[in-house]
Amino acid sequence: MMQQILIENINPSVYQGEYPARAIVGDIVTISCDIVCHGSYVLDAQVRYRHIRERNWRSAPLELVENDAWEGKIKVTRAGMYVFIIEAWIDMVSTHFRDAKKWLDAGEDISTDVLAIRNTLVSSIKGQTGPLITGLISEIEHSPSDAIATFDPKSPAGMEARRLQEKKSLSESRQFNISVDPLIAGYASWYELFPRSQGSDLKSPGRFRDCIQRLPDIKEMGFNVLYLTPIFPIGETNRVGKNGSKTAKPGDPGSPWAIGNSHGGHKAVNPDLGSMKDLNDLLSAARSIGMDVALDMAFQCSPDHPYVRDHPEWFNHRPDGSIRYAENPPKKYYDIYPINFDIPQPMPLWRELRSVFEFWINRGIKIFRVDNPHTKPLDFWNWCLTSLKRKHPDTVFLAEAFTRPKLMYGLSKAGFNESYTYFTWRNYDYEIREYISELTSSPLNYYFRPMFFVNTPDILPYVLQHGGRNAFIFRAVLAATLSPLWGIYSGYELCENTPIPDREEYLNSEKYEIRKRDWKAPGNIRDIIAKLNEIRNSFDAFRGRMDVTFLGSSNPNILFYLRRNRSTGSSAFVAVNINPFEEHTARLSIPSGIAEGISGNVQWYKDVFLGTRISLPGREFNLTLTPGRKSAAILIPEV
Amino acid sequence: MMQQILIENINPSVYQGEYPARAIVGDIVTISCDIVCHGSYVLDAQVRYRHIRERNWRSAPLELVENDAWEGKIKVTRAGMYVFIIEAWIDMVSTHFRDAKKWLDAGEDISTDVLAIRNTLVSSIKGQTGPLITGLISEIEHSPSDAIATFDPKSPAGMEARRLQEKKSLSESRQFNISVDPLIAGYASWYELFPRSQGSDLKSPGRFRDCIQRLPDIKEMGFNVLYLTPIFPIGETNRVGKNGSKTAKPGDPGSPWAIGNSHGGHKAVNPDLGSMKDLNDLLSAARSIGMDVALDMAFQCSPDHPYVRDHPEWFNHRPDGSIRYAENPPKKYYDIYPINFDIPQPMPLWRELRSVFEFWINRGIKIFRVDNPHTKPLDFWNWCLTSLKRKHPDTVFLAEAFTRPKLMYGLSKAGFNESYTYFTWRNYDYEIREYISELTSSPLNYYFRPMFFVNTPDILPYVLQHGGRNAFIFRAVLAATLSPLWGIYSGYELCENTPIPDREEYLNSEKYEIRKRDWKAPGNIRDIIAKLNEIRNSFDAFRGRMDVTFLGSSNPNILFYLRRNRSTGSSAFVAVNINPFEEHTARLSIPSGIAEGISGNVQWYKDVFLGTRISLPGREFNLTLTPGRKSAAILIPEV
């Protein structure tokens, strides 16, 4: 049955509240809706909300913006799930006063209206204290014309009368959810490494201790999340050799994604890396310099994983009873058994996998990069992540899914806080514009939080292969300035780009061998990466959710965009030459009124990327960008 | 709890199924959705649907279109409410065959796959007849490679195997509604008249009998709905005189919207118009020439209405006990008491008002134009219209609401089949484009059906006042070709346009006096209106829901658009000079591939408005349109 007042188009929401929207701790969330009622009553509305762990509801007023659209703000101060409901009602006090004023102004008799006002006010104070309302009643009784002419619904007496009155025709929306994530889920710079490749001793594998040694180096580049590729014991059976060859040579370390051996499975560490205590030391060291550590979690097993022995029912069997390898016809991965979720009794499996996360959460890990979640059922993730977050709302799950877009979005609906994207494959101006426009469209932007990795151990994009150092620079500028979440896989700072011919993959991939490097080798772009992270940390415009407006550029080789943070009102303008081979010039313009604080008077901008200061009085200007260090301009308006 | 397969973005739907979408009897409705599942299974899906009066569910298959989007079609053959549910599941038969084929092509061992296929097929036929599936099993047992290489999921055996298998991971959408309206709600040309102004006897008021005499005339112009302004007894107290003057002179007939006197209220006819039998004769006469009759229903009362005596509690009272007039501060309408819906016990009032509709429905009226519905509660309309339509699904309710857009849309959500619009106030090219683009946007186009009246007794738009006959012509062309529902208020064909100075209102309005006319007076545009209705009736493009694409025109005085009917694949191109004063020329172009059936080869078009035939081989052409009879071109491609 329809309510008398319609409350609709409620935001933030995902499919009418079917899935939670997302926010970050400390966010001031704008709640908006349409409120529609017959006639021409004055309406009032509020949003009632609470954290699900709190018993009491809070409330915040909504205000009419225009054309039956209303808006209010709530502050979410605690990680976890918030619920909100919108209430709207007819404000009879204001309606009567407004109508009486019209009759008064028209010189008509107002006795009916005075009576209506008095009755409304009197019935309001029944059994409630309201000193101001009493004064208002006395005024309406003794000098009604004055009372009506001077009534102000926002005056203390007006507020009290409106607050105490009966909420006539009170209508309520259904309940909507906002999943509030910790700060690190909204804004972060990730650095991915293989622990075994750290350390200066070229002979022996790197250990957690070596990772501790590398921390200052990574911190110097401005990263705040250290992401470790899988740290679990690695299988011996069918271990893969260099470049993924089917048979490993003695001493080959194997793929860290082939998880489990006699030392244990997903709840153990590879002894080559150190002990659980060593890992704990790494976590402490990272924490002491303000960094978080993310674990890579791949739900798949080497043939030597304890699950294979203890729970053969969790795997796919051949007619002869043997277990099937991971397959992606016509490819097979002989070192990996995928877990079979299509089993009659999946709950013991589901519970065990959830307990893996719990194991690491209890050891201080809060961030998980989940490998290939799109090959596991969405209802499993929804059950697993929802229940984990109820207990541990400060956890963060990053979906490493490169698959069909709607499935990637489905994983975020199921509970992933953030997701890998197609960013590495978006190179031309129209591709980048189109993709960013999709990512920032509603309702996607309410629940899907994109992470822009410039490379991964699996992906060495063609643009980096062919464009070399210049490409490494401008791709970093794009990722760091377009997205609040960006990351590199180690080696990026060294511009490593030797591919397997005609493939977007690294030759001699670290997935299958140990690679020790000179982290300060000539040609590195450490200073540029550090500068980008420093700019991100220094200017609000780059924090807050992805909010990008592309601006006019006369040359498709130069992308020009406005990056904005609406909650702080900060803006930055970024121009990037996305052609790694040629210098380009474009005519760019900053439209008037494009952003808060950018009035017609702003003419000085600081180029924080190159450290210059420029004057743009006409706000239409030519800009020349040269591949390399001068391939971008990051302009902060001086307001 | 999330299901394993997500079924989302389901259309037609209004706010995730919160309100029914609308269709017309006989429509083939396209059902679309996204279906998202982990992994890379082959999925299958269907829509199950039924009319709420039918017990059995029907089903129609959905097919994958692209990118996880699916589509199917259902035919709605009966007025009333349909419900539909989408089901999706994993098609293991097809999944196994596809994977086996990949291994086969890669030269790998397929014994595991063969076993999986066999097991799936065998478990499918348990207790079911399936001669084809038995053959398939035998084939997979004896020559598995051939069976796999040649399997076709769309072959009879493939279809049977897929149909009989268990629907693995079966997921279901929630239930969605489609309100199926009678044909007349989707496509109609309305003619509005005051019965008392009909007839050739200048001395006495027109009667229903005179309306019968006028029918051939109206039919000749091609209209198929005769809309009668209120036919109820008119109040005597405070009757309004000519031009709305506060005191009527003896013999002034009063406003038909001041309803009720000693002869009765909303369930009686004004004796001056004739008897209930005379009305019935008019209905029969109209029906016999294929016309419907619409009644004007205004829920308000003259002070003499029986309700005022019998149900004083349904009105607003002053402190002295007298009843308040209709008011719109600072305006008062002394001949009208509005009904007060803000009463403690509204159900008796609600039931009585619903019984008014029932009274007329039982006397053969199926179409109601409802006056000012936006001043009555939305929950009343929702209750009233939903329950009426459950019993009388062939009724049509047109909302005469000129108010805030979201309230107009709210009335359609509450149950109105169609609605008045802002069309009369949209005159310039950008205004018309913008408004049509709003009306054809989703989800609005799923539930809000716009009626384009070119004038009403209340509205004589400035464009008609100033533009004269030329404006009457081009505005008729716009309404008749843009919207499947259009109408005129009588006098339009005579280009009557004398206003109250500086107001968009008629001088000597028929609302307050009787106006007999020479319906064939010189300067009339009867033939043009007849031509427009004939074109609408002859070409499918103008039937079906509003579907307009604006095409490039080099001159803002000439609007150029494609009107389309997607269910029949018909198209028409319309060019209109919207400047009533000047001849204009525009360069127009028909983009290639713009509509079905319009390939690059079409070069001959019939201008059905002017009766010529033109060749447009380049499909880019100059067109000159002259105000008046040659102000438009309506081009039908000769395919």
C-alpha cells in the first residue's frame, strides 16, 4: 500500500537499497531523496540513522533543495554497517502560518487560520514542555496579525513548535545500508613485492627480515601499504620452473600461488621466509612507520596441501579417483588443484576458508588482496565477507578479478571493499575518458571502489614495453592522480619492461624465480613516484572518492582533467601527455565556475609536479608537455 | 542472503519493481536483465509470467545478448495486472559439452569430461521421458568424441537434455508487475467539448441529443475519443457568471465544475443536458461509429451538493461552523467547496468517491479525465484506482494535473494510466527536445504516458494567441506526430484565439457561458486535423509508445525528428517549421543506420502530409517550410 508521502530516489543507494553503499570512516555522507506529496503543504523530513552496533538512532534534518528534492548530511564515525531511514511528514505549523500570511497580505479575514494555528500549537504541547511554544500561543491569541506576519519557522519558537507538533501523514522509507570502511580502504598507495626477492645477498632467498630492511626505501617513495605476494608454504609436487616451465629444476622456488606442503597450508608461513614471529616483526616495523601490510590470499592448493589429504571432497575428481588440476581450457596448471565449490555440503568448506581469514586477522593482518575471487561463488563471498566484517569492520578486501565487468561489480556487491580494474589496458584518451566515466557513474560509484595498479606480476602492458621510461612516468601520473587507490608492483620504479615476446607478461617472471635487484639502478623513477605520493598526501583534491571531470583539450595526446574532492571542496587540474614518444602542445581551458573556489579571479596556479608557479589570467592557455619528467602538469589553484 | 546467480537491472521496471510498468493489450514486451555468475559456466534463463486472474504460469526463454545481458519477449494479451519473475540457472549439459570440446580440440584426454556429461544426462532423465536424451547418452557412451564434436545445444536432443536437467544453482528474481492497459490508453485522439454548446439552436442550451448530431463531424476529423466536460447538475449558490465574475446574471449556466444541486451530485446528470437515457443514446451512437466517450470527473462540490448536507464532515469548517470555499491563496472560488481528505475517518469518503466511478462504469463509461488529482492524497488514488482496475481492467484514468513534475509522475505511480503534460508551454526547439527527452527517458517511459493537448478550456497558449492560424497548424502537427495520445478542445479547429489580455486564458470562456459556433466557419483547419489523424491511423510509426529521436537540423526554426514504433519496426521522419511568422530553410540529414528498414538504399520518401513523393539519394537535403499548410513534412520511407 502506497504511503501518503512518497519518498524516492534515495541516495546513496544501490538498486533501491538491495546492496549497501560504501563510505569511509569520517566521511560526511550526503543523503538525498525526492519527497512528493499532494497539494501544497509545507513538508519536513529527517534521516534517522545508526551504526548497527549502537542501539540509539540519531537523526539529521533534511532540507528542500529544489523541485521536491531534499538533502541532508550525516557523519559516519565508525567502521561497520550503518542503516538509515528517511522520514517525511506534513509540517502543519508552517503550512498554517504560510497560508494565513497569504490571506493577511491579501487583506482577507484570517479568523479561520488563526484558529487552525492555535489548535495545532495547543495540541502540540500536550504533556510536553515547550516554553517558547506557549509564548507563540499567547501571541497568536492576543495579536494574531503580528504573530502571523512575523512568524519565522527557523526562529527558536518556530523550531520548537515544529519539533513538538504531531508529524502529520508521517511516511517512512525502507531501510538503506552504508558499509563504512576504514580510512585505508578509501585512500592508499600500494607497493607489491615478493619477500623472497628482497635482501642484498644474491645467493640466498629474501626473508621477512629483509623486507624490514626495505621498509625505509618503500616509505621514501611514499607508499603506505606493503603488499606481500603469498607467504605460505609452496608445493613440491609438479612445482613449476622458470618462466612457468612444466618441470622445475632443483632449487627453483616455485610459484607462491601453489599453496601448501608438509609445513602446512593457508595458516602457515613458508619457512624459507622466516617464522611467524619474523612476520610479526615485519608488521610491527611497518606499523611503526605508518604503513599497513596486505596479504595475498589465493584459495587454491598445491597437491601437497593438507586439505588434499584431509578433505579430498573439496576437490574435483577424475573417473580414476585422481584430482583434476586447475584448468582454463585449453590451459592446465599442474601445480595447482582448484577448490571445488560445487559440492553437496559446502558449509564445512566455507567455514574453513573463512577461518583462514580469521587466523590472519587475529595475527594483525587487516588487508587482504584476494586472488581470482570471480572463480568462486558470489554467495560464498557474500556470506564470508559479511560475517567477517560484522566482527572485524576494519578489514579490507581487494578483489583481484579481471573478468567480465558485471561480475567484477557483482564481487563488490558481495562485499569486496575495492577491486582491480581494466586501467592497465586503457591507453588512448577516449578509452581513459570512457572508463573513468563508467567508474564514476551512479550507482557504480556508490559501491565499487577502483584500485589502479600500473603493473602486476601478471601484467606488463604493451604501453610500458614500447614506451619505456617515459611511459612508466606518465602511467604513474595517471594512476596516482585519477584514483585515490593506486599501486605498483616492485620493479616499476626501475622501469623493468622485458616481456615474453608478443605477450603482456614479464620475461623471467618473479612468480617462478627469485630476483634480487639494485633498487637504485640508473634510470629509476623513484623521485617521480615519491613526488606523486607527496602530492597526493599534500593536496586534498586527490583524496576522497574518484571524482574526475575531463576538460577540453585541443590535442588527443594531452589529457586534461579536474580532480576534485567534494567533501573538502578542493580541486586540482592535471594535464598529461599520454604519448611517450613525442612532445605535444594543446590548447586547454579551465571553464569558469567549474569547481568550488575557482572563481573568475583565480589566475595563479602552482604546478606542484614541476615546482613552478604560473599565471593563467584568461584561463585558456597553451601547454607543451615533453615525454619524461615534463610529461605532466599538476596545477593547484591559489585561492 | 545473496543468491549464487545475481539477476539484476530487470526491465521493464520502475524503481526495482516498487511500481508496475505499463503496457498495452497485445504488446510484445521485451524483458531484459543482467545475469551474473562466478566462473565461466554456460547459463540459461527464462521469464515466468501470468495474468493475476490466471492460475498457471507461462514461460518464455531468455537469450544472452552480450556482456551478461539477457533478453526475451512475452506477449500480454489481456488487460489487467501481469506479474513476472526471472529464473536463471547453470546449464551443466552445455557447460560440460563446451569444456569437453575445448579439450578435444586441444588433443587432451577427455575421459573425465565424458563421465561428467554422461552422469549429468543420466541423472536428467530420472523418471522423465526423454527419447532424444537416451540417444545422446548412447552416443556419448559409444562414440564420445563424435558426440562432443557435434553437440548442438539448440538441436532437438540438445534442447531436450537442457530442458530435463536439474536447474543447478537456480536463482529467482523478485516479482515484478506490468499493468496492461486497454488499447485506447495507448493510442487515441481526443476531442473535448461542452455538451451545452452543441446544437444549432442559438437560443437553447445544447443537449446530449445535439452531441449525437455532432458525432459525424468529429469523426470526420478523425478523433476517436469524445471527451465531455462535466455533465452533472450545476450548483445555484454563488454561481459564477460570464468570464468568472463573482455574481451570475439570471440565465447564466454556471461552471460545470461546480458540481451538485437539488437534482443530485456526481451520480446524476444535469437535466438541462437531457436524461440518463439520452446519455446512454449518445454512448451507443458513439460506439456505433467506433468512438469512446470520456467523462470529466472533478471531486469537488457546489454548496448545493447533497454531500454538503449529508456529510458535512467531509468539508473544511470555519470557527463559525460555515464551510470554507476552495482557496488557492490569495484566490477563492465561491461556487466550490473542496473535499477535505484530512479527516480522522477517511474510509467512508474514499468508498463513496470510488462508488462514483463505479456508478459510471456500470453505465458504460470506461474513460475518466480526472480533474486536479494532485490536490487529493496519492494514497487515496492508489487505493481507489488499484481496486477499481482489479475489477475493471479496461478502464482508463487520465490525470489532469498541472503541477510539479515529480507529483505528476507520482500520480502515474499511484495508478493513472495517462497524464496531462507541459506540452502547451514548450515552444522553442530546445524546450521541445528537452521535454521529449525527459518523457522518453527510463524509468519514466515505463509508467508515465503523456497526453498532448494543444489547448484546453483553461489554456490558450501565447503561441496560439500571437501565431494565429499558422501556429494552430504546426502545434497540431507537433502534438499529433510526437505523441500517440493527443487532443484538442473544441474551437481549436476554428483557430479561436481571443484571450483575456495578457493571460493565457480564453475571453468569454465556455466554462461560464454557452457558445454556439459555426463549425465550418472560414479559416478553419478541419481538413488539416483530419489529415493528421488519417496519417496517424495509416502509419504504424505514430502508434506505439512515444519514441522520438531528434535529428540534426541546421536551423532552430525547423525541428526534425524520427518517430518510431519499435514493435512493428516502422519509422517516419517529421520536419516542422515552428516559427509561425517566417518561411525557413534547413539542411537536414537522415543518418545512416538510424532506423530498422532504413538502409543506405532508401531514397524515395512519401510526404504524406503534402501528398508528394521525393527522392533523397544523399539523405542530406535542404527543406523549406512555409508557415501554414506547408509548415511540415511527414516523410515515410518507401522500403
